[in-house]
Amino acid sequence: KQEVTQIPAALSVPEGENLVLNCSFTDSAIYNLQWFRQDPGKGLTSLLLIQSSQREQTSGRLNASLDKSSGRSTLYIAASQPGDSATYLCAVRGNTGKLIFGQGTTLQVKP
Amino acid sequence: DTGVSQDPRHKITKRGQNVTFRCDPISEHNRLYWYRQTLGQGPEFLTYFQNEAQLEKSRLLSDRFSAERPKGSFSTLEIQRTEQGDSAMYLCASRSSGRADNEQYFGPGTRLTVT
């Protein structure tokens, strides 16, 4: 059974810092891995999707990496801003298309 | 706006009442997924449809829960005899199965509060 774990559960950093969020999964047989952002009380916004054959994806200040063999992914946020404050979720996709999510990392960026 | 809509956005109901939620996916997407998210947790898979066929149900989906997708377009999720433990955000997502790399697009969710 696939399990996804995110560390840390919460993170508070001053504005301008670079930071890394971690995601690990137990079964390496995945189709892809997706990182989402969720603002309080809202739905999910997709940030980056990495295919199982890819090593990383970049979008603006965000960079996500994937090491399938070790069951790990990281989301790197450069030059953090207060507007980046949110919960970040990673999810892996299996063969039926359903997503298995981690518990999320709640990020607070202080001005 | 991802193109996936859900209605209502918020629902407050008393224990024991029935509730129904609706999801309208992106029109060309043949796969539709339902997830449930409780406070402080990541979303958990409930069920999914390919067109009108319900292909998988999680064990989280007790017999009080039923989902339909008539004609392969919108979907409804009904909860009968609601319990306080049903209080959660119910999320819907859709994607096209035509490509293996297609991502899921999520709606804004329906927040259910059972009093």
C-alpha cells in the first residue's frame, strides 16, 4: 500500500530565505508526482507535475525534483515571499489515476 | 479557476440529514475523482468514474455514501444519515485518460459541517 509522508509538518521562515520541502513515498511504481498549494479553506492549485521518467521540473521560483528509486521528492522555493504562505501537498499517482497525498507542510513566510 | 466547479461551496446540516453535492468537471475530461479532506490532513481518495462507470471505491466510502455520474458528465455525491465524522472538505477532480501524463484539475471543494 502506497504511503506518502511530508516533512516538516510546519515551517516558519523570514522573507527572502530559500527553503526545501520534503516528500517521501513507499512504493516507487508511480506514474507521476504532483505538488499542490492549498490556501486556507480553499481547493488545490497544481504547482508542478513530474513524470516518473523525469528528474525535475521548474516553474518560476519553484523547482521540484524526483528520485523514484529512493522514493523521494523535494520542492525548492527560492527567495520566499509572504504570499508563499500556504499548505503544500505532494501526491503520487498510481495506475488507476487516483492520487495518494501526504499530510502537507504548512509554510509561513514572515515579512 | 481550473474549470472544475462544485456546488454548494458550503453546507451546514444537522446530524441524520441527507446531503448531496455536485461536481461539474472540465467538459472533455472522461475521468472524475472524489476526495475527502479533514482538517490538517491531506485529501483521501473516495471514488472515481470513467465516463459513467464507477470503477473504484475506497473502503472509506461506507454504505451511507453513494456517487453517480449519469451520462458521463456531472457527478453527485450523496451522504445519507450524516454523522459528525462526515464533517470535511469534499473535493472533486477531473482529467482526461487519453494521455498518461495528464494532471488532475481540482474544484474549489464543498465544505460540509455536520452539527
